[in-house]
Amino acid sequence: MKRVLFFLVLGVMLSVAFAFDPNNDPSLIAYFPFDGNLKDVTGHFGEAVKTGRTIGSVGRGEITFVDGVVGQAVKLPGSRGLLLPEDLIKDYDYTISFWVYAEQLTRFTTTFFGAYIDRKLKIHWISFVPFCWNNGTMLWARDEAQNVWYDGILSKNIEPGKWYHVAISVLNGIVRVYINGEQVLTKIQINGQENLTGKLPDVFSLKPGGVFALGANYWDAPFKGMFDELRIYDRALGPGEVRILYNYGRK
């Protein structure tokens, strides 16, 4: 009986995964393919815009479009980033998916960054950092109001000169991080102490004014390299769906 139940559950999971259409799923709320422009093709948001070395600053250096994983990709020069539309994420269940190619790695430089500054000017943020304080790739977060540091330490590191697919799936703060379709979040630390059940800080729930960027944050050196196929889903995708996203970029 248990064996029959197992195969029934497996069949349901597989059918859901195979039914997943990355570009037409109802939970897809933003999609930036970067095919010669910075538009969100879902029509829910406006275009991304250039920023300087940090969010809100004026920068120099040309942002161009080059051959990517699917069609074209946006190339950042290492002197400026991209400011995405506000409020891409507004709750505690979401998935961030993108392809990234680093030409070089600089400590603390972000790829995807999201933040919210509250009324007391306390900053809450998440950042996917290829080269963090541990000399490896990390999902890093901070809730300044609660004095919480979140370190999501990964078993696989991003290296220069290669394309990687990254997916960050969040379900009520429980995080699954995938690189190239493989789950890689192996250790969570809260304020430096290992915590297997530690939740990612709730940065965005029902808070207008969320700020998002690619390749830039408020403090660190900007990213030099390429991004392609940025998607934001308003739910936590499962492992099979993430695998479909990864394979979509390998066609």
C-alpha cells in the first residue's frame, strides 16, 4: 500500500512539473528576457533603468546586449548596475530565477538585490552574492530592525567565465536555492549560529517601496558580467519546475 501511495504522489508531482510553462504560468509577475532592451514583457512593470556604482547614483560605462543563454543577454561593465522596477515582490512566497555570467568576482558584489527601508530608516535586504565573506557563494540577508543576519551557505560556488542558472524559492521564509537545477543550500546561520530551521527575513510583505537591482546595491562594487532571463514568480516553485527553467535555457 505504501508503495502504491508513493508512486501516486510521484505521479502527481511529475505531472505538475511537466505542466509548468515558464513563460505562461499564472504566477509569473515579471520577466526580463533582455533581448535588446530592458523591458518586462509581462506588462506588469516598466523597464529597468541604469544606475551608477550604487543604487541611486549616476554612473559611467556602457550597458550593452550580447549573445546570451536564450537570445540576448544584458552585459554590465563593472562600473554600474540596473535598477529594476519597485515592488517586484510584495509577500513572503516567491521565486527569483535568472542566468548569470561573471567576468570577475569581487567580494560582496551582488547579482540580485532587494531591499526595503522602513519608517525608522532601518534597512531590510536580501542579496545573492557569488563571493561573500566565506569566500564562497551565499544567499545573504539582513533585518536591521530585528538585528538579524541570515547566511545561506551553498555547496556550489559561482566561478568566473561560466553561465549559471540561479533559482531562489521562498515559501513563508523557508528557502530552497538551486544552481543549474540542483538544490545547493546546505547550511543556514542566524547571527553566526547554525540554525537548520532559520527563515529568510520577511523583507517585502505588504510593504510598498521595495527596491530591486541587478549588479548593484547601496554599498559594494558593482558586478561585471552578464544577466539573462530574469523571472519573478509570485509563489515558491518546486524542484521539478526549477529543473524545467534550467533546461529551458539549455535548448
